[in-house]
Amino acid sequence: MFDSVNAILERYESLPTSPNPLEVMGVELQEASHQHTLAWLLNPAGDHGLGDGFLRCFLGRTESQAALELAASPQDLVAQVGVEVPLERSRLDILVACGRVLLSIEVKVTARQHDIEWRGESLPQAAAYARQLTDPQLRQVALASIGATCTRAPAKIVGIVVDQRADSTRNEEAGEGSKADRGYVTVDWLSVDTDLAALLSSRRVPVESRVFLEAFRTTLLKTSGAASPPWPAIQRLRRFVEVPALRRRKPLQALLLAGEVRRQLEEN
């Protein structure tokens, strides 16, 4: 029981951050803070200390064959990343150019997507922006704005919305078709947190970056739309795990607490 709980506790190590600077500054629910942090993480040249690790994780969540091949590449990934990228009468939250794959990313925190008219068709934002990038002229302007070149057509343009809920939940509620039908995929914020947790536990990250990313993770867990982790129970369980003598004196209490924490985390 405790071996499996140890793995769960590792995900929430050093969390929640208090005080959380994002909360103190009043930007916890602002789309711009999530947008710029996500763009920073997706840039392998960023000073976050994760290299191309987060970009690989993100590419792996797109379910695009071209993106999956990039994610598995033995070569270090190089990417150009920009925010507020100009499109036709609108701006794309994040554009990532990596090899011949373009990630067209729409970021949502509390708001939902709205439809956009594109060449006589009404499409959700994420699908419309990805569709606009198929136009050579619009794509050239967008790529130039992030310092990328456009020598040939991309192998794949992936439309993505980063939102509170995963595709399965959203589809059930809205009765939407498949990802291919909609023209975009959804990456939920809890998946972003899962990837960050794994990277932070396996890599040496500068202290300053770790502190900021732990604050960002605290924000993600609070604003993801899922129930907040049971922090008081997690703290008590950490005590049992870290002090074997305490666990030996109260074995039944320790096992019951471990089972309850694991149940609540899995439900989240």
C-alpha cells in the first residue's frame, strides 16, 4: 500500500506553494499568465531547465503521427515559439514550429471557445486557427512573427485547445464528434500538471525555476476544474511515510489514511 502511495505523494511533493506569487499578484485566473508560462515551457531554449522535455510531452499528447515521431526523436528538439501570433482578423495564443510540425494552440482558463467564421464555415477557435495556417500567405506571416522560416509546407498542423477538461468529458456533454471531425484536440490542464510533476521529479532544475513551477502547479490544481487534492490528509500521510516508527505504532490508522488519500487522488 505505502509503495503505491509513495508514488502518488511524489507528484505533490512541495505542494501546495504558500504564498503563491500568482495568487498574490491576482493573475491566478488570467489567461495571459497561463499562456506565457505554457509558451515558455514549450521552448526548449527557455531558462526553465527542462530542455525539450516538456515539448516532447506535449507533442506526445497531440495523437498526431508526425508529432509522435518528433517526440520520440533521439535528436535534441529545436523549436520557435511565439504568442499573440497574427492571423486573419484574430491572434493565435501560441504557435510552435518544430521541424515540419506546427502546433496551433488556443489557451482557455475560465472562458470557453467561441465559433469563428472561416471561409463560409463556422468553426471552434482551435479548429479555425489551425485551418487558417493551411493558407500559405497567412502561414508565412505567422511564422515570420516568431522567427521561423517557411521553405515548404508543414507535414502536420495540429490544432490544440488547452482547457479545463479532457476530450471525453467535453464530448459527452456537448455531443461532439471525434477529434478528427472537430479539427483539434484538447489537452487538459491536469495533463500539463502530470507532465510537469514527472519532469520536476526526474531532472535537476534551477531553484528559481522550480519555485516558480511549483507555484504554477499549485495554480493548475486549483483552477483545473477538478477537485482540490486533500492537502491536510496528504500532509498527515507524509508524516507516516517519513517516520517509520509512527507507522509501526499506528499501523491501522496509517493504512486507512493511505487508502483514503489514494482514493481521493484517483477520483480527482
